[in-house]
Amino acid sequence: MRVFIAGIMQGSLPGVEVHGQEYRGAIREIILARHPEAEIIDPWELHPESPSYDAEKGKQTFLELIEEAGRADIVVAYLSQASMGTALEMWRAYEKGVPILTISPLVENWVVKFLSTQVFATLEEFEAFVGEGGLEELRGLST
């Protein structure tokens, strides 16, 4: 099972600043606790210096990560606030029929509302879903 972690990095921050990325480790731990065999694709882990990439490398990385979201088995999107990059990753996954599990309070945001397979208000709700076999059910697997 390949799980792509999408989520806010720069958001609306100016320059090369980034939002806290702690949520990525929490999502990884939640998934691996139930599915130690899962392959986690984490753009921040792969490209921690990406906000300071030059234009050519930045564009290449940006476009490759959008495609990677479309190749995953599941996308978990963390949106504490709007993120254009995450929206594009979600769109590509949606186009490819990849289930999208979104953790966000933005339940009326159209990207969240219309592209997500399921929305969780908190990490704790997502953790309960995974712990109760939600990923297996989502993928049509038995526990």
C-alpha cells in the first residue's frame, strides 16, 4: 500500500517560510502502527530544502510530486488551511481514482468537500478510522 502524504507547506506565507510539518510524522505513525508494510511517500521528507530550490529544480519537483500523488493507492491530505500545491495533488489523485482522506476543518472548501473520499476534523478522528480498519475497508481488503 503506497500512501502519499499531501499537506500544507508554504501556504500563503511569503518567501521560503514553511508551516510546521509535524503533522507528517503523526500521519506516518498512525498508518504504520496498523500497516507496518505501508510505503509512505512524504514530499517533505524527500525534499526538505524544496522551498529554496532554484526555479528549474523547483518546477520539476513540484510537477513530479503532483504525478506521484496520482500513482499512490491512498492520499492523506492535511489542510489546516488552504494550500494550492495540496489542491493540485488532490486533483491529480481524484482524476486517477485514488481515494483521498482529508484532515481539515475546511469542510465547506470546495476542494476539500468535492475531492475528498472522507474528511476528518482532527488527527484523532483519522487515527480512530485507521485503527478501526478504515484503510482496509477503503481498499476493499479484509483485516
